[in-house]
Amino acid sequence: MSRLISTGRRVLSYPEHGASLRRPLPDGYRHLHHRTRIGHGREVFEAAGAAVLSFRMHRATGAGVRADGPAVPGARVEIGLGLGPLRISVPCEVVRTADAPDLAGFTYGTLTGHPASGEESFLVEMAPDGSVWFEVTAFSRPAAWYTRLAGPLLPVLQRAFVRRLGRRLRALAAAV
């Protein structure tokens, strides 16, 4: 059994903290990797990085976001997904951030009470040619009865949400 790391009332629900930034991704989880071009140039990179680190990208999808501030290590964030009685709350904690001249973003991990167990990283990178890319890497497995029951539908929903994040981030970055 994996050891849980205490972070207050809730704890991170998986032991491989920061592993979404390394290869290979941990065994025993479903893996997700999505990369999409969102534009070109320093202004696009800076706007996209700011939208990711402030959770504005998540909010732009229509997801409810409760966060005390920007993405910094140790920050708690709760994302509300779904509608009406099907709305679920997904509590996470930021475990890593990237804030470099050509790389910005964060990684968050699931806390107990999240319907999955694992980690997801959201990174914006400016390549040497000036192209700006958004990349999501995740590993997860069901942690609640309803996510186990949903089985193969979950990766489909996760991929659709990640594509939506990319489209919204492209629009946010283009608005500069």
C-alpha cells in the first residue's frame, strides 16, 4: 500500500509526487499526454502562462474553480465539474510550479475525496522558433465507486476536457 503524504485535513492520494514531469510515467495508472500549439511569440507565451498559473484557463472552460490565489506549491484548488446533481468536486494541491523564461505552468495532485488518484501537469512552453505550446501530462486511476463504474468512459471525458483547455487557452492568449 502506498504511503499518503499529509497536507492538512486532506492528504495527497498517491505517492509519486512530481512524476507527471518525468518519463516513464508510473505503472498502474492510465496515462494521458496532449500537446497543442496555441500561438507564436513572447506575448502569447506570457498571456498563456499567466492564464494557466491563475487558473483562468480552467475557469474559461466553465468549470467552477475555488482557489485562494495563483498556482504555487502547497496551494489548494477545488474544481467543480458537471452540472446540477451530477456536479462533482475535485480537490487538488499544487505540488510543483514552473516559472522560467520559456516554461510556465504547474502540476497538481489529487487529494483524498477526489474521484481519481493521480497527478496532472499543465505547461506552456515557448520553443526556440517562437512557437508556443500547451502540454498536459497526467496519470490517474479511479478512486471512487462511480469512477470505477464509469470505466473506459473516464479517459474519453478527460481527453475531451484537456482539448477544451487547449482551445480556451489559445483564445485567451490570442486576446492579448
